Amino acid sequence: MTKKQILAAVREICLALPETSERLSHGEPTFFVGGKRTFASVWDSHHGDGRYALICAAPAGMQDALVGSDPEHFFVPAYVGHRGWLGVRLDRGFDREEIAGILEDAFAEVAPRRLLPAD
């Protein structure tokens, strides 16, 4: 898949979630809940790191578990990694179901409770 196709897939997944929107933030496509709270961004060689990656909120412990199990695919992103956010390499294969699950988890981390499915 090309970067354009990957971004289109990420965009489709994100914008299907309730009350989400997209705009550029720090020059990168970024997805928000309620127009205010960021839950995901796609970075294209951000500050020259060479990665095409998804950066997103993650449930407690998820960053450590995924980075520890597959450091070629997952990483601790700059700026937000200390808050538990997750970096996912999009330039090393794209599994739509995996990315959808990661994005749904990211959304759930920042969305107001009223937007989340009832348990």
C-alpha cells in the first residue's frame, strides 16, 4: 500500500468513530474527539526520523506490552511516549483490523464516556 492509501484507511477508521474530526497539527494529519482532544496522528518522517507511523493514545500497559513484544513494528514516540502513547510503524505492513483495534482503543482513552459503547 502507498502512504496515500494507508492514510485514507486510517482516516476512514477514525472518522467513522463518534464526533471525530481531522485537521493538521504540527504539520501532520491528526484526529480529534469533539474537536478538542487528540487521539491519533499520522507522522511522515516527523523531524526526519524516517518513519511513516501512527501515533496514538493507548490503554495503560499497552505501550510496554506491544513495544516489548515487537519493537520492529511498535515504538515509544517522541513527545507523547512518556504519557503511554504508542507508535505503530505503518511502513512495515498494514493490517487494517489491527490498526482499527488500536484506533478504537485510542479513541476510548480520550473520548467522553457518553460516546463509548455501554459494557
